Amino acid sequence: MEDIKAYIESGILELYVLGDVTRDERLQVEAMAAKHPAVKAELEEIERSMEAYAEHNAVEPAESLRGRVLNSVLTNLGDDSIFDKSGESDKNNIVVLTPAKPGNFYKYAFAACLALLIASGIALINLYNKLQESKSQIAVLQTDRQHFANQVNFVESELGVLRDTTYKFLKLNATPKAPAGAAVSIAWSKQKHKVWVDMASLKMPVNDQAHQYQLWAIVAGKPVDLGVFDSSPDSTGMKEMKTIAAVKTDAFAVTLEPRGGSENPTMDQMMVIGKF
């Protein structure tokens, strides 16, 4: 009994199932299996275990590649016709067990490995796409952060105008050309040569797409362009206009001009005016 146990544990039965034995070794295994039920039972158990391992480790390929893989496997399985399916008997009339086809295990293992390779490739592609998406999201967040920083800096500038005692505030009132109640408030610092328009308190008709309002400083009787702005229902904050070199102005005025502004003010379109 010890000899049978040692024979089973020698590994010859596993090699037989894998087809990795010589002709003499194969005949010996078949003779032992016919003679000893324990050897035959162990041999059948090894065959079942090998097939179960191949099936357990098989990985489903992607739908687009499933047909190609299965067709390849079926084509290879068709080559099994070259193996002797009738089995062999030795001269002593020993009952021959039909061995597992040695090629089947390798074909199943190859199919499982190929499917695993395909699945790994798809996983890598998905991971790469997720990394690219993450990079795009980071870029968007960085853009939003920069925009927020710019907004904060601009708000700080607005607060600086309110805190800066060099700025003087002036309300420009409506002329007969403007609707009643039209008004524009500006802040001017002659020391810093800067002018701001208070968009939050702007009371001007909404301009169309073909026109814009243009701010002028009247210096020694001559108009100086300080830039253009738009009026909309949701106007907020303060808008910094062009710098002005003069330290003394006679007045400030706003006219309605073609979009982009004019070199000289259209006098019959003067909407508001004010003096310090």
C-alpha cells in the first residue's frame, strides 16, 4: 500500500494528464490504473482538477474580441483530429484508459491567458482615460482658481478706491438728451491720474450692440477720451477707465457713441455731465 501511495505522490500521474510522459511511462500509468483502483481514482481526480483550473481562471474578453478569440480556439481544437482517439493496447491485453488530450489543457490555458491579457489592456486604457480626465479637471480647477484670484484682486482694488482719500467722487447728471433720472458716478484721483466708473449705481438706458457709452474729461475746454463702457441691468462693481495726465479738469461727461468709441464726442448725444 505504501508503494501505491508513493507512486501516486511521485508526480507521474500529473505528467500523464499533461501529456508530458514517454510511451513506456504512459503504458505503465495505464497498467497501474487498471490494476489499482486508487491510482485510477487519483488519475480521474487530477483530470477534473486540471479542467476546473482552466475554466476557473478563464477571463471573459471584451465583446469586440470575443468572436475572434473563440474562432481561434475552435480552429486549434479542430487540429485534435491528429491524435489517436482509438487508444492503444499492449500485447498483454491490458485495458487502456483513454488519456486526456494533452493539447486541450494548453489550449484552454492559452485562451485564458489571452483573455487575461486583453482584459488587462482594456483596464490600462480605461486607467489612462481616467488620468487624462483628471488632468483636464485639474486644468479647469486651476483656471477657476486664477479667475477667482483675479476677482479677489479686483475687489481689493475697488475697496482701495473707497479707502483712498485721494479719490473724489462726482455724480454726472442727465442732460436734456437723456431720460430723466439718468446718472453716472465716477471716482477721480488727480494724484494717481486714475478714473473709475461706479457700475453698481449706474442709471443709464441699456445700450444696443452697435453703440457704447464713452467717458470724457474736459481739460482746458478740450475733450480727452477716457474709454467706453456698457450699461446692462446686471452691471456691478467698478470699472477702471483710461488714465488721465491732467491734474485739473473742467468737467466729466458721457456721450453715446458707435461701439468702440469715437475720437471726438458727438455733442448732440451727450447724456450726462458734471463738474467738481
